[in-house]
Amino acid sequence: MLAREGEFAQALCTLCALVCDACARQCSTHDFEPCQICAGACIACTLACRDMVEA
């Protein structure tokens, strides 16, 4: 969708950023190592999605 500059590409990236941010916030509240790893991955995804929206 992004490569073809689809009609909903920006909306999809915005939604992805929101979902990943919510996941990061939830997972970061748990001390369990896999949750912390997940939180880090979600933060990276949030930032990447936001960069796509701004591009």
C-alpha cells in the first residue's frame, strides 16, 4: 500500500502508530522480560510508523 501510495496508506500508518504505542505502554508496565522486549519493539514500530506519516 505504501509503495503504491494507496489512498489509505497514511491512515494505516497513523493507526499502526496508535496501536503500537498502546501496546508499548501496556507491555512496559510488566517486569517480565519478554514484555519489556515487546515494549521496545513496539516503540520502534511507533516511531517508524510516525516517520511514514510525516514523509
